Amino acid sequence: NAVLIRGSCHCRNIGFTLVWQPDPREIPARACSCSFCRKHGGVWTSHPRGVLRIAIADRSLVSRYAFQTRTADFHICSRCGAVPLVTSVIADRLYAVVNVHAFDDFDEMLLHIAASDVQHETEQERLDRRASRWIADVAFLDARDDTAAGETRSNAGD
């Protein structure tokens, strides 16, 4: 059994589907304490065996923002301002987390939100944590929509 979670930014320019298998009793989410996440309502979840597909209707309306270690890209819709996902390239593989506040028609009773403080991690510890906990099967459905960073990335078929 699996659950299909759909999500998007407010205007639906950035949309995603996340297949979570097996069907969870609860979905762990992390309320990040960094200044960006606090200011943007970032509460993130991931499942290392999940399958994430991302579709962008108009890539000209998507900005990517990276700060501190510049090892993650926050995907921001410039039309509505929402931040539905974050990606990180580690050893040539694309990983991601999704913002639970971007979920559409979802039973919020499944969410188990806990505080998360990663400010004291070294860069390598941060990358190792992401590689072990973030979604590892990530693909942009329309490759041309992922060129904002100058390259197309997909883990499909790896």
C-alpha cells in the first residue's frame, strides 16, 4: 500500500506528487529553525524511498534561493511567494524535501511535526543527513522546466 500526496504552491505554478510507501501511520515533519524557514513557514518532510515528481507550469516564475553553505536550492514561486520544495545535489544525485504546508487535500492528522535545529552541523554532516533522509527518487516531469539552475537533473531510472 502507498499513499499519493499532491502538493503545489498557492497559484499551482509549482506542483508535485509524492508517493509514500508503505502507507504511513504518521508522516514526520521538521519545523526548521533557520531564519529562512521561520520567515517562510518551512515545515519539511521526506521519505528516502519516496518518489517525487515535480511539474512547473511557467519556469520564468520560479526563483531558486541558496544561502549559508549554498548546498540546497529553495524553489520559490515568484507569482504567489510559496516555497513548496527544496532540492540538493549530492554526488551528482538530486535529493529533495517538500513543505507540508504545500500539501493539497491532505489529512493533517497524519503529520507529526517536531522542531529541527541543524545550524551546528558541518557542511559534510548536512550533506550526509540529506543523502540518508531526503527523497532520493526525484524528477522534474518536463526537463526544460528544470533549467533555472543551468542544467537538467533527474534520478529517474538510476
